[in-house]
Amino acid sequence: MSQAECPQKAPYKTEVKAGKRYFWCSCGKSANQPFCDGAHKDTDFEPMVYEAEKDGEVYFCGCKATGRGPMCDGSHNKL
């Protein structure tokens, strides 16, 4: 499997709505970070689905190195 690109070494603070599904970019190539825009075509990557349980702020991983995707786990601090 190839390695994901790192679009930024910080999480993406994002407002989410309860019940809405979000498709997190796992390859790092999307021009619509942190969300998938189909740029993973011809790679080993697929978007990860996140369904919000409640309205509020979440922190999607921006470095694509998280161990608990799609959420940030602080892995960017080790890059």
C-alpha cells in the first residue's frame, strides 16, 4: 500500500450535523480537505465514512497519520 500525502500538520476543526455522513479523505490528495473529492482514484485508498452522532465541532485528521481515523489523535506532533 502506498503512503498518504500530508496536506497539513494539524487537525481540521469542522462543524458537523447530527445524522449527516461525512467522507474523510484518507489519501491526502483531495482539494476539498478534509473531505474526499475522488482524488484517490488509481490509488490504494478509499474515503472513510463518519456519521455525526450530534451537532458540534469535531477534529478531522489533517496529516493522514492518525491511528483512529478519521479523527485526529495527535500523530501530527510526531511528524
